[in-house]
Amino acid sequence: MNIGDVVFQIFVLIVFAAVIFAAVTSFKYAKNRKAQLDRMEKKLNSRSEDHD
């Protein structure tokens, strides 16, 4: 195995790990964003009910 093969394998591993990391991060971001929007909606609903 020469140095070029080793470098290529490391590069492929880093790219694979980056794709997995990006997927997990985006899933967590979407989940947190939904929770934040739900809290905002609840707050707006309670304010509109108080206003009536």
C-alpha cells in the first residue's frame, strides 16, 4: 500500500464522517426549530385569548 492510497482512504473517511455529521446536525436543528416555533405559537395563542 503506498502513501497515495492511504491519503485517499483518509480523505474518503473524512468526507463520509462530514456527511454523517451534517445530517445529524441538520436533524437536531430542525427539531429545535420546530420546538421553538411551537413555543411561539403557544405564546401567541395565549396572548390572543387574553386579549379577547
